[in-house]
Amino acid sequence: MRLTSRTGIFFTAIILLLDLDIGHGAVTLDALGLYLTKNGYGGAPLVHLGNFYHLPIQSNGKPGNLLVDTGGPMTLLYRSSLSRLNLAESKTTEHVNGAFGRGRDVYGLTMIKALTAGNCVLTNVPVAVASDSSLSRSLSNGVLGLRELIKFGAVLDLQNHLLYLRPTRPGEGVGSNIKAILSRQGYTAIPLVLKKNHLYAVGAVNGVPCHFIVDTGSYLTSLDVRFATRTKLNVGANRLIGEGLGGSSPEGMTRLSSLRIGDYEIKNGSASVAPLNPVIFEAHSDTAGLLGAEYLAINRAIFDFVSGSMYLRPPAR
């Protein structure tokens, strides 16, 4: 899900930045990076623009970029990018579903025979295809979704703007070592549960227990309007529009005295409020909404898709 101002000024700046040729120098690895590279991982630098994390790729030798989206069940390309990436599409009859509902568009399918990210090459990656708005197409060629992050045992380090991948998923012992390394650095471990192709974390809003879908593709943390009504949150109007596959919606804003994710608490925060697609609540009826990229970035999130854990640490003062 993306947020835009009705004036469009904010995203114009981001589009101009993405048109630049952004180079990457040598990356100095920390203890986590050194451990992962010694255990068969390749590292790929991410481009952090706005609240989003973009992964520069080569698709069958053609350059592109994918938004890293833990809220996206699958890797997906926009139709406008297929010719640029030299890919063909086969259509399906399945309608596109997104944060704001079911759209009229239908998914297509294609295959990337060689997807190169950093110094790692993934082969025969199945990819969904969908149309999207001109804004979203300008920002990226698509999204790197949850299915591939789990399949390849990815480690996503938002603090250092790095994505670690392996051609094959590692053994489960890797997760225990990652936890030991990050615990020494002051991170809090938060268990994640995969249900209905989404990542859920237990939490609470102003003391009310709930679940969140953890979504690096959501520009802001967003609560469903029905949850906001039940919990008597004070919602004010603003000038933002939430946009995602399947539709868009005006967004309200609310202040939160406490936002808890697992045993980790964020105080005096805020969230957008919108009518979210009821389909995303199928796994947990008490789902409050989406835990978005802004708090994941501020709290230096690291995702371990081997053990199914997220790690958070307070921002540096």
C-alpha cells in the first residue's frame, strides 16, 4: 500500500530520484553480515527512498528494481515493465486483491529464468503480473514478495539497507545463531506467524490486544476503520490517499499512546485509518491492520525468514 498527497508533490521528488543512476560502493559488513556470508549468503544493497526499500535487480540480464514487500504474498511485476524486462505473460482468471479490495484487473503469470540481486542469482522464479497506477509503475517494476523471501531463507536488514539471499534455503540452525548475534546487540525478538500468505505479529493498540500484518510495502502503519471504531480511537481527516493493488481510499489519522508488537513497545505514535479489505482479516478476526514501513525503519527492523522472526531495536539517540 502506498500513500499519496492529493497534490502529488511528495512523490514527484521520489520519481526524480529514482531516475538517477544510483551506484553502490563496497559495503562494510557487521557481525550479522559476516556470519551470513560465511554460510552461503549473498548480499544485495537496497535503495531507501521515502519509506520504501528498493532492490536493484537484473531480470534475464535486463536491469530493474523491485520494492521489497513483506505484505505481498508473491513476487509481482507490473505489465508496463514486461517488455523492458523482455518477459511474456500468460493470463489467468483470478482477480487482483489488495489492501483496499478486489479490483477488475486479473493476474497474469511469467517466469524469470535468472534473477540477479547483488552477488546472488536466483533461477526459475515464478512471478505474478498485474496492472498498476502510473505512480506505482514509476516507482518500481514490481515487488519482491513473501513467497521468495521465505523460499530462499532471506534475511532483510533495514538498518543497514541490505537483503541477504541464498540459492537454496539454509538449515534451521541458522536462525538460532542470528538470534544470538542480534540479542547481543540489544534487539528484541518478535515471533512471526505465516497464515493465509501473510506475516502476522501479536500486538496491542492502546492496551487492546490484536494482530498486525507486518508489511514493508505499506508506507505508513494503517489501522482498519472498524478496529478504530471498536476501540474508540479519535480519527482526524488529512490530505492523504492510500493506494494499492485493487483500489484506493482516503486516509484518516489517529494518535496512539501505545503501539505494542510482541514484547516491544512504541509510545506516543500515530497511524493512518482506512477501510481495509476484509479478506486480509481471514486468519485472525482481531487483526487491527498493517504494521508499516515507517516504524519498521525507525526501529531498525531485521527479518529472519529462516526462523520466522523479526527483531526490533530502539532508534539511536
